[in-house]
Amino acid sequence: MADGRGGRDGAGGGGEHHLPPRHREVADARGAPRQAHLRLQGPLRQPVLGRGTGIHRRRDRAARDAAEADPRAGDAPDQARRAPEAQAREHPSVTTFRTVRVAAVQATPVILDAEASVHKAAGLIGAAARDGAELVALPETFVSLYPSNRWARAAASFGGADELWERMWESSVEVPGPLVDQLVAACAEHAVHCVIGVNERESERPGTLYNTMLTLGPEGLLAKHRKLMPTHHERLFHGIGAGDDLGVVETPLGRIGGLICWENRMPLARYAVYRSGPQIWVAPNADDSDGWVASMRHIAIESGAYVVSVPQYIPRSAFPDDFPVALGDDPDDVFGRGGAAIVEPTWGDVIAGPLYGEEGMVVADCDLREGLHAKRWFDAVGHYSRQDVLAPARTEAPPEHEPTPG
């Protein structure tokens, strides 16, 4: 337990955060805060500037001033910034500690239309990239339908949702496949990485769908993770993941990991990913509760990583008129109000968002050194771990069934 002097407040009571200076440098070159909330509008919902909240970023003022005085001098910081990235590509075990601009894109899919949803996602990737984002995160099952508990009960009876199931399967994604290729092309065009949720199908074995998180880069599909355990109503549509895909992806931006929605509340699943050393934790989800934000703040502290939480915004009006199950009579109903947010790893502070009630994106510049500093205090899989005491030596088989007496 930390005493009053060691906590986040200097004398144990309500003061400023005693953090390294980079936490307090939140202004751009003009001294104005960078935006952390962008509204989406137009056919592809292009972003426009919204209210500002805060951003994690560090500026090298001396280098900037030198670059303004001599344009050639600006090349040196860029070369220095690129050097660790090139080293990481050559030696994947080398961790980079750079500042990464991250965008959590809270958007509505084109429901039951995979091609249109991918087209929209590609446009949103471009919009985020134009704002400087290097990592773009999109919601759980963005391509192209999340099975909400508001209507999924219709599938709980035999023959109760045959048309829905068929259309959902048809509007799902083969991995790898042509729709994934389109997303990769968008990443390549804009020189970004992307994490996106999809309903995954296996065309060579038509049947089960999987709730899958894809990590993509300019060079292609980098990883896919199938949700270990569908939540409650999701089990009417999704199979369980095998668990052989837990870990992180080494990228020039840093180590990207994460879990899908309520998997993030599975302690051992989190621990399995923590062991790979994530620096940015992406959590596509469908939880718009206040408690979810608390979970994201906890994971940021526990993992020592920036957490990017990105849900869908799902209004009733987004569903096609011929949606094959009943949705209720209120045309203004909202099935998912969003809550996109980005959280820093030192104190679990929300540095961008949460955004509710609309499509939009929240943006933050994430200095990955913060995770390194945070782990000096608490490293869940390092100096603050007691695997010798807490980890089982083996996976125990379930107890044999004992017949009920008498």
C-alpha cells in the first residue's frame, strides 16, 4: 500500500498529479490543446473538429525551433524517430518507446452489408489518418452486425431466426479473404495500422461464426484473435475461440495487444496477453455502461499499457427496413450509445473521451515511455508477480461426478 507521499496526490490529499513533465505537456505548437473528440458526418462520416479534452504527447521544442530556423535541421529528429522503428523491424524483440497517435473510431456499421461496412471502414481509416493517426481502432463486429441482447432472443428458438442467421453468415468475413484485402489496402494507402472487429466465417466449412479481432498493417494481415467466450446472448451466434492466438503483434509503432469486450474481464486471459508485453491495448466492445470505463481504467494500470476502448454507436434507424427480427416500435431507440475512450497507464486517467450518443472518434498521442515508467511501480507479470505461489503447476482435470446419494 502506498503512503500519502507516494500516492498520486503530493500530501495525501487532492493535489496535482506528481508525474513526469511529459504528462503535463498537452498543447500543440500554438499552445492550444489538440482535439480529443471528432464528430463524423457526411456520406462516409468524415471527421470535423469537436470539443477538446486532453492528449498525451511530448514535444521536443528545441528540435522544432531548429527546424523552423533551418528546414534541413528538421530531418534529424525524424531520422532519430525512425531509427528505433527500423531496428524493431530488423530485430522484433527490440521494444520501441515512441509517441503514437491513436484514434478510437466509434461508428455504426452498414448492418448486414459486409462490402458497404468495409467500404465505410476504409473511409474512416483514411479520415483518421488525415488527422495524423497511426493506429486506428474500430468496434467489435463492425462487419457487419453485433447480436444485441435487445433482439437476439429471437434466435433462441428452433427455426426462430433462420433468415437472420443466413443473412448474417452471408454478410460475414473470410479471413484471409477479399474484404480483408480491402482493409489492408486502406492501411497501405494511408500508412497506418488498424484493429477491427468482424464476424468471421469459414467458407470451406460453412457453419459456425466467430467474433474475431483483426490486426492489420500496410504489409497485410498481422494477427487474428477469436473471442474465447461469447457473452450470454452472443452464444446464439458465435462459437468459442481456441485460445491459441493470445498475445501481441510486434509493429513499428510498438506492441499491440488486447481482447474483445467482456474477455477483458477474464483475469487469466488478460494475464496471458500481459506476458507478451503489450504497450497499446485495444478493446473493441459493445458495452456502453459506466462500469465498462472503470474496467478499462483498471486494465490500463494493471497492464502498464495505453487502453483504447472502442464500441459501436447503434441507433434503431441504422437497421434496414427488412431486418428479419422485431426491434421494437420506438424509431428513436438506441441499442448502443458508445463510450469510446483512451486511457493512460500511470494512473488510469481517461485522456480522450468517453464519447456517447453519436458517431465520432477520440484521438490521443500516446507516449509509450509512460508504460515503462508505470511498470517501475507495478508490473503484473514481472516484479509484482508471484507465479510460484499463485500459478497452478498444471491444469487440473474437473472432479469426477459423484452420484447423488439415495
